[in-house]
Amino acid sequence: MIEYDEFGLFDENIDEFDLNVSALPAVERVEVAVSAGPDEERLVSALRWGDTTPEVVFVHGGAQNAHTWDTVALCLDRPALAVDLPGHGHSDWRADGAYSPENMADDLAIVIAELAPAAQTVVGMSLGGMTSMELAVRHPSLVASLVMVDITPGVNAAKTKAVIDFVDGPQSFARFDDLLARTMEFNPTRSESSLRRGILHNARQLPDGSWAWRYDRGSRSRSGGATPIAADDAALSPLWDHFGAIACPMMLVRGSLSPVVDDDDVAEALRRQPDLLVEVVDGAGHSVQGDRPVELAGLLDHWLSQR
């Protein structure tokens, strides 16, 4: 068995990116109960960074978990809350498998209202970005400002093919090295050490020694039972209306190597939100927080200093 301590790998994050961290901040895992109906209660889990009220809430992408933000949180050095979306990380799975941005936004609202009601910004990447967008539409009092990382309502299956191909791969692996090899194949912009950490946070070793992903792979959205979050013609996505309805300050962060957000998406985003700040992170793919966490933290620090 491979030993795993979810709080025991931060030194690797610090060393890999040469972070100037004099002492590790306090980090603890917390849980919030969300109602799933009269006969079901689920727990949404999160990592709380620091000893004071969180200034920023982090929301990860599909098939990820709260630890994807570890290096960013260490570099940013501000009190923060990194949430495990339902069906991901240590959060309970939904019995109905309905992991739509709208459904998860309602769960997220309960978590933020309890743990981070005064947060200055919500930062969401990919599916977490769409969920955070819906949060800003459905629960605007909880989103003082919004940062969407490499995602817009213009996303479609063609743009996310590489991501979908990876997520739709095997659920379990006989050996850790097999899981690591597949992850490296689909993440050429990441170091082996960072991917190894990511797997330890995002998979679990079974009693027979094999490994399985932590996230719920039986969701309606992955099996075709849910409405796609974008049309084939990205400019026609009805969620652009939601994007345009947001009243708080917004920033869009693109990865320069990512196909998920293209120039047409940016043009439509600026048409809908003329005051939108758009930033491009050189050398980053879709997972900006994994590829260029220091640069992303710098953008977020500047963004927060203006709030």
C-alpha cells in the first residue's frame, strides 16, 4: 500500500515552484451538510486555508478536487476555502447523478453562506467556473466578484475533446504506475511530480492494491442524460444570457495553450460583459492552476487587492 497524507505533500508544492513560504499555513478539512430531499442529506467537503474568514473561494474543474489549488493557495497566502464539488474529492456523491452547474451552484451556495460569507471573490475553473457563474446568477449576494479560469459558455465537446477523452478512460488501474502513465500522456504541460501528487489526492487505493478515481463517473451529464452545457455553435449557447446577466466584477483567465477558450469566445464574452478583464497565462493549458500556479496567484492577488 502507498501511504497518503493529504496534508503531507505541501513541501513538494513549495519546492517544485520555489515558493517563498516561511511557514505552512493552517489547513483543515471541513464539511457542510446540504439537503438532498426529505430522506437524504449529503456532505460537501472543503479545505479551509488560514485561521480567519476566507477572502477567496476556489472551485475546481470536473474530475478534479480541492487540492488542485494547493500551490495557488500557498503562493497567494490569503485565507481561502477550496471546495470539493459534489461527487468529487471527499464530498458525497449525488444519488441522482445530476451534476449540472445549476444543481452544484445551489449546494455551493450553502457551503459559502456557512464558511465564507464575506469572500471577496469566487474563482472557478472549467466545470467549477460554470458552477460559479450559475452561483453568481442564482445567489448574487454570495459572489462579490467572479474569476472564471479557462471556461466560458462557449465550451463544447470539440473544444474539450482531450479532457473528455481522459476523463472517459478506465475507472480503475491495477498499478499506480499505470495510472500515472496515462495521466502523464494526457497532461504534457505538467511535471511528473505534480501529476503524482494530483493522483494521490484524486484517486484511492483499494484493498486489493489497485487504484480507482475518487470522482463519481456515473453521472447523468457523463452518460448523456443531461442537457449539454453548450451548443455546437458556441455563440448560441443559452448560458451566454446567464453570463451577461452577472452584475459583479468579472475576470476571465485563459491558458495560452488551451483550446477550450478561443478568440470568438472572448469576443462574445466582451460583448456580453464590456468591463470584463481578460488575462492570458503564457505556457498554460486548460488547467492553469496546475501548469502556471505562481502566475495565476499573481493575477488573483492583484485582483483581490482591488476589491
